[in-house]
Amino acid sequence: MAGFVDFEITWRADVFSGAPQESSAANFGTVGINFRARKAGNEKEQQAALAGLSCALPAQSTFSCEVEP
């Protein structure tokens, strides 16, 4: 069993603001994040978490996943 459940981004910021790489980071939409998650307790919990995901790859080559209601 691999992967995590209950993934959450807890903080997001423009950490490159004022840095020498600021323009390069801005071109790619780079931000810093803190996150938390936990390993599923069993296979059933892992499968339930995977069933609720909807992942898409937009044309801009950025990746996002959202939980379906």
C-alpha cells in the first residue's frame, strides 16, 4: 500500500519574492507550500480515498487534483 490520505496544503506563499530567481520562479508560477497528510490505516481506506479523486492535466503543464463532492 502506497500513498497518503487526508492531504492538505496548510500554507502557501511567494517564497521567491525579492530573490535573484524571482522572475524565473514567477514565469512558472512557483510558490512554496507546507502540507500535511497521513498514510492510510488499511487498504479499504486507501481505495476509498483514491475513488474520491479527480485528476486533470491542463494545457499549461501544471498538475492538479481535486476531491469530487
